[in-house]
Amino acid sequence: MNIKRKLILGIISGLVALIGIFFFAKNLIFPAHQDEMMGSANMEMGPNGMAVEGEMAYNLYNLFRQDPVTVDASVKLKTDTAYFYQADLGQIEALLVKDGQKVTKGTTLYNYKQASKENQYALEDLYREQTKLYNTRQALIKQLSEYTGGEFNYQGDQIAYYWGNEGKQGYYIVEEIGKSTLPSVSDPANTNTDSSLSQDGPEGAFDTGGMGTSAMEPASDPTEGIKEQIRQVNDQIEELEIKLIRQQEQQNNKVIAKTDGIAMVNPDAIDNPNVPVVRIVSEESSVVGSVSEYDFYALAEDRAVNIYIPAEDRTVTGKIVDYDKIPSYSGTNGQNDSTEGLSASNTGGGSNASQFNFVVQPDAPLQAGFSAKVNITLPGFAVPSDAIVDEEDNYVFLYLDGKAVKTKIELITQGLQKVVLKGLNEGDQLIMYPYDLTDGQEVSVVDPMAMPPSEDLMDGDVQ
């Protein structure tokens, strides 16, 4: 029995000791004067930093410029065009620009000496055929004019002359000759391969017997047969001119500069298809970089930036001149739509976040190839949600001369922040938790010098 009583007394003594230790630790860690500070943010502070019963006191938030968004970037040439040796065009005959020379778009850089005569012969044959068709058409038009007594232009349209107000003679088309309704004599589908129109000279062009009775109107009106022959010749000339253009393109042995810039010439590459013979690089450079979807709001055309070049330890100003409105393509040529859609729908962070490219025009020359850091200046001021009164419109209360001044604001979203672009100024003081205030009301504010340090303060922004 004595043992049981001693055990109970021991347990009671231990509980009393634990309670004593708990209260001692509470007083040591949480002093009594700190409990009195609880809720003092809404009470007037006395000279000793203690809350005074009665009038409420408010914290203030100081407006500062937003920190810029900093992005890694690199300096690139604005344009860089390379021109290589092409063996199928022949041998390079002469370089027509010098290393370091300024060139303009359209300047001939070098030309090729044709090693084969086949293209030249083909072009000469087409020119001879073109001349033959021109002569045939001219003779047909002359014959038509003699039959009808009318006037015709170079392709057989009937025309009439008139005198203009300034005494100059002009003409207008009375009747267009149109296109042929019969197969062209040069058409492989046309079985009449012996037509004198394509084989003989102008004299043979008047022989319509080879065309058959379906090629023209009744013999009583020979002009219709002549007109049909002119139409066929016009069709042949049109086809021939297309062939000429294509053949001339093959004959073009000049290499032309596509952009303005400085020529970088490598004479040792005139027979090497793997090294550019000439590069045209721009005198201007640009800075290119990309941001993730979380910083996309920082991009805007003509937005001011600061460009820091680590290799030179200098900073130059510039502005954004272009940026992606949709994310840059990250798929492959064989990727189907459904796979691309799944990739695009991934909105997580890290390497899967969408990237948006941008281009900055610097205000001073920069060395191409250097790395850079672009600091994008953000407009407006970030406003904490606890300072905003949401009614029909959004309002904040400015602290001016001891009074609360109700001020209407327009908010935009930048990332996760609410931002005001106009109506507020750097250094303005916003009253926090102003939900019971009225415009012009006198208010008391918390003196930050009297407040003990607190982790709840936002790096000194909130007083």
C-alpha cells in the first residue's frame, strides 16, 4: 500500500514540475510586452513603442520601381549571308569585290565561266525560233490588213487611231484577237506535224490547206482563217518565251549580293564547295535572347532595356524591336499534330516551359559573338492586394499630410503581380488594410522606428 501511494505522489510531483517548466519557458521565449503588441498595427503607438488604447493606427507601403527582368542573351550580326562555289555552274572566272569592301544589295560578287556550251546552244536555238515566229506573225498581220483594210497591232488586235488633246496620236483596240480555239501546231496532240506554220518561213504561213476545213471558217471569208493562224502563232510565242526565261536563268552566271553589308572574301575557296567564297555581314548587330512563359509579360516592342556585356564590363541602352507572339517551334519535321499539341499543353516549369524569342536593337555598336545580359525595364508599380479596395472600380488610399486620400486606379496583370501604369508615383505611401476608411479621413500610422523588428515586414517596404 505504501508503495502504491508513493507511486501516485511521484506522478503528481512530476506533472507539477512539467507545468512549471512550461510556464517558465513561455515567459522566456514569449515576453509579456510582445503579447501586448499583438494587434497594435491597428492601434496608435505610444513613445515607448507600446499600443495606446483608442485610435487605430495603420501600416504604410512605399511604392518603388519594379526590379527589371534579367535575361541571358548574345550579340548576333543583323545579317550574315554566305555564297558558296557551285561546280554545276562552271568555274569562278573572277572575284569582283575585295575583302572589307562595302557592298549594296544587287552588287555582282563574282561570275562563272561556262564550261559547257550546251546551254548556250540551246539558248541560241530558242532565239532563232522566236525570230522565225515573229516574222510569221508579222506577215500574217500584213496579209490580214490587206484583206480588211484595217489597222492591227503587233499581235493582231484590230485598232483605230485618234488624235489626243495635245496633238499626239494614240490608238485604242477595236477588237481583240483572243486565243486560239484549235490545238497549237507545236502541240504534240496535234497530228498535223507537217504544218507549214512552224516549219516554213513567212511565205508558207499563208497556206491554210494543211490545217483542214475545221481550222477556219468557210473559204468565202479567208480573214477568219488568217486570224486563227495568228492566234496559233501567238500561243506558240507565249510558250517559247516561257522556255526562253527558264533557259536564261540557267545561263545566268553572275552571283549577286542579296543584302547590304561588308564583304568577307576568301580567294582560296573558289573551288571549295564547303567554305564560303564571299560572306556579306551587316555593320549593325542585334542582341537576341528568349524568356520563358513566366516572363513573357516583360516583352513589348520599343520597351527600353539595358544591355550588360560581361567581357567588356560595360552597359549600353537599347530597345526591343521584335519578339515572338507565339512560342518558338520545338518539334521535329516528322512530329504529328497530336504530339505537338501535347508538348504545347505542358505548362510546367523547367525545360518544358515555353520559350519566346526576342530581338534588341542596341544604341551603340557591340561585338558580335559576345554574351550579354539584358535587363528589361518594367513600367508601372506593383501594388499589394491588401492595399486595394475593390468596389465597382479599384481604389487605393494614399497617405498625404496625415489624411487618407482615396485614389482610383486601373490595374493590369504582369505575371503574378497587379500593376498600376499611371496615377501613382514613386515614393507614394499606400495605406494597408484601408477597408474602413473614407476619403479625407485623418489617420494615425505606425511609426516604424518604434516597432520592434519583425519578420512580417517586407524588407522595409511596409511601414
